[in-house]
Amino acid sequence: MSTSFAQVVTTDSVAEAARTMQRTGSTEAIVVSNSAPRGIVTERDILYKVVAAGLNPSMVKAREIMSSPVQTIDEASKVGEAIAKMSKLGIRRLGVTRNGKIVGIITQKAMVTGKVEQNVPLPELARPEWFNCPYCNAVLKSKEELSKHFDRTHMGGLGLLQGDLSKW
């Protein structure tokens, strides 16, 4: 996780948020009010919701474009749990919490590239004797069970992983 993340208040303009993100080298900013996280603003939010819409970044407030609530995961969680949660929710970032307080940010990109500020050993994604579904974190006993589970649960029973291309 990265522990030096950008933080802005709900009343900050998008331009101020972008400057804060630039200063911290972050691609996102946690939006707070009264020290409590209220949402998250990303580079994509700024680009799509402000720039592409032709709005003035100095006039739009962070609270107007933030995604809320901030999705989080406890710092003791395994990487596989973070991946599963991001996949399930269709998001790229999670706030990392300790005792309910956000202490860092983890991103899909950082997990893939290994470029994170705090270098800590990562827990195993799956125990060798078990297989975890990367979408829902279900634990299965074999590759075959995982394949069948994936087909039934996440692919609507299409049989693609068993080689059945007839429905495609």
C-alpha cells in the first residue's frame, strides 16, 4: 500500500485537488469532511466529469465529482481478498484501514507492477492445497472445481473453461 496519499476536503475545488494529487504523486485523493473520509476523486473523475464536460475545475468542488463511499479493506487482509473485492465492485483502488481509519491506498496497478511505497511481504494469493476464485474468493479443492465454479457462477454456465465453445 501507499501511505502517502492525497487528501482534500469536500469544499476544495477540483483544481486544488489536482494540485494536491500532483504534489503527492497520487492518481487519487481521499475527500474528507471533519477528518472523516467521504469519498474519493481520481484522475479519471477529473478528466471525464470535469474536463470532458467543459466545466471549470476552479469552480467545481471535489464533493461534486467524488465517488462515495470510499471502498476499504483492512490492512490484515490478503492480497487475494483485495483483488476479489476490486473485481466484484469494478473499482481500481481501495482505502486500507487500521482500526477503521484509512492509513493507505492500494491500487490494482501497484499490485501488478509492484510499485508501492511501503515494501512489505505479501501474503499468498492462494494456499497451494486450495484454489481461490479471484472474483468472489470462494475456496475450492481442485483446479477442476475452480473451473466449474467459475463457469457456473461467473460465466452463467457457458462451459468456456471446459472447452465448450459452442455457445460462443
